[in-house]
Amino acid sequence: MSDTTIYQRPAELLQKLIQFDTTNPPGNEAACIGYLDDLLQTAGIATTLLAKDPNRPNLIARLKGRGAAPPLLLQGHVDVVTTAGQQWTHPPFGGENRDGYIWGRGALDMKGGVAMMAAAFLRAQAEGADLPGDVILTLLADEEAGGDYGAKFLVEEHAAQFAGVRYALGEFGGFTMSIGGQRFYPIMVAEKQICWLKLTIHGPAGHGSMPVRGGAMAKLAAVLRTLDRKRLPVHITPAARQMLGGIAAHVSFPTNVILRQLLNPALTDRLLSALGDQARLFDPLLHNTVSATMLQASDKVNVIPGRVEVQVDGRLLPGFMPADMIAELRSLLGDEVEIELLAYDPGPPQPDMELFATLAGILQTADPAGVAVPLLLSGVTDARFFARLGIQTYGFLPMQLPTDFNFAQTIHAADERLPAAAVGFGAEAIYQALLRFGGEG
């Protein structure tokens, strides 16, 4: 029999979830989903399991509301990335509570968020919460490897489960970020788009004992050097303008001036170069980007390749298409490099921001010293699949973090961890969202 009160201890719930090894690949999310399914059913909540592969199920549960608002979707994934090659202080699947932190793979991405959502959902059931509309909890497999067994499968095969939904809460946003001495809570309202490409370069082939000058490998080196040293053109999207403008309005000189000047395309790149490592947060939000990640050349050490292929992880800003990325790369690399589109996942459309004020108000109440701002996410989430159904996802997994905690360097890394208190903070914020998503209160 499941512990019917564990929702009151969200950090303990996170510990339980971490102890299921759901490394993807292969995923094997069934045991973790089964545990959550048992929690929900024991609480008297009907559940539905839908799976493309029996070892990789997705769970859907619904709480009825009073019909004053469209249904709200809570969506989160239980699969995690690998720990291979990493040295951990505490076992990555131990879920240990040490020094005020819950340690383990998925603490940040995103079993911490799932624990918050599940705790808020179970609390709403236990307390008979007066919900503005139905709340649909959807716990997913396979987000870390493309969503074929998770969100993509549900959207393509079981769209009726989400009929009438306009908004969702999911990853990633609500974690604290300190800029210019001010604490911010960035709420994700938009994200970039996957645009993976293959660059092909040709040159004379030959025997390795007879060097070729200026061959395909040398041309590749020039291409990689260009991508390393030069940026694609600056683009100021509405989401980036809202984010940087919102931050600038709450910090003092000179930080506020620098942030506003980043929104001037004539100055953007010069300022980013001058800021050095401090610019890493903002650089991908103001450009389409490519990162070379995979290389295919000769398959024999004594053969000079006549053809070299390099795959690049391209990310498009909202509102842009693969043709835009290809044209920008063509301008940068010239006509000699062949450019082929490998994969494109359209991202969500521009947000309408209707739910933002409600979510920001919840955080303002929880932390009067903090400021909520919109976030344009440089990565992608399952939001891109639910967007096909007209559902806008807000990244809202609130986490109050220490000022010296580097979120970006901890996620997917060794010693991934989350303050135990932050799980409770997020669960409370999400619960408040369940009470207020109809625009009330």
C-alpha cells in the first residue's frame, strides 16, 4: 500500500523517484511510472496508462474542476540522461538527502519537477481543492531522446486526452537567477527549435603517405574555425526583448544599460564579446546557433578522405525556419559546403502571455524580494509536441536556489542535486497555480 501522505513531503517523494534508474536509453520507465500510478490510485484517482512499448508507459490522470476555465495540463518526464563517465560524490540513483540537498540523476531534470507536480496534484485531491477547471497530470517517458515513446506518441495517437486544453505547466523555468544583485524567477514562455544539419565538404582523395594540401580535412578545419569564431546574424525576438527588458527594469547601472544595449542589433555582438563567459546565457537567445557535434571522414587511417561530413546541432529562434538557418550558414561558409537538413522540430508559436501574470503573482507572494520575468529557453522540451494541439506550455518548476548554485552547470552533470527545501517551494507554487489558473485570486 502506498504512503497516502507522501505528498506532504515532496523532497521524500523526489528521493523515491531518483531511486528508479530511468536512464534513457533505454529508459525502462515502467517501474517509476508504476510507483506513481500506485500513489494516485491509492489516493482514489483514476489513471490511464498509454504505451508504444510496454516498458515505456505514459500516465494520465485527471481531477475534475468546476468548469470555469479550460483544462490545465501538468506535463513532466521521468526519464533521465546517462551518468556514464561521471564521478559522483553520492550514488546517482541513491536519492540521498545530504547537507540539505537531494542528490541524484534527475533531481533537476526533471524528477524534481515531477515530484512537485505529483505532490500538488495529490494535495488537491486530498484537500478537495476548488479547481477552476479540470487538471490533467501527464507523466511521460522518453523526453531525453526525442519523445517518440512519450509526448510525441501521445500527441499523435491520443490527442483526445487533451481536448480543450489551452495551457500547460512543464519544464523549464521558475528557478532563481541572480543578476546585478537582484533575484529573478524566469518563467519559460518560449523555446528554440531543433534544426539539425549535415555539412559535406569535398576534396581530392589519396594515399595517406602522399599528403594533400588544401584537401577536405583542411577545408573542414576552416569551416570549424569559422563556426567557432563567428556568430550568425543577430535577431531580437519578442520573447528575448521581454526577457532582457524585464531584467533591465529591475537592476541598476551599468547592468541595466548593458542589457538594453544587447537589444540593439548594431551593438549586440560587440557587447557579447566584451562580456566573455557572462554572455553565455544571452548569446543563444539573440542568434540562431550551430554546434558541430559529429564527424565522419575516412574509415581507414591510410586513406585521405575525398568527402568529410560534419553534423551540427542547429537551434532556431522562435519564428524562424530551416531555410533561414541554411541561408545564414551559406552566407558564412560559402557555396562550396553542401548543407542538408537532417531534422526539424517546429517550436511553439509566439506566446499570448495570458497566464504569465498569474504565475508571476504566485512567485511574488512566495518571495516578495524576487522578480518574475519571461524566459526564452535555448533548449527544447516536450512543449513543442503539445504545441501541435494548440497548447502553450509555461516552464514553471519554481526552485528557490542559493546564490552560489549554478543551475546550468549542475543539470545533466555529475553531482546533480536540488535543495530539499526547493522541492517544497515548487510544490506549493504549483498548488497555488492549480487554484488560480482560471485568472482568479
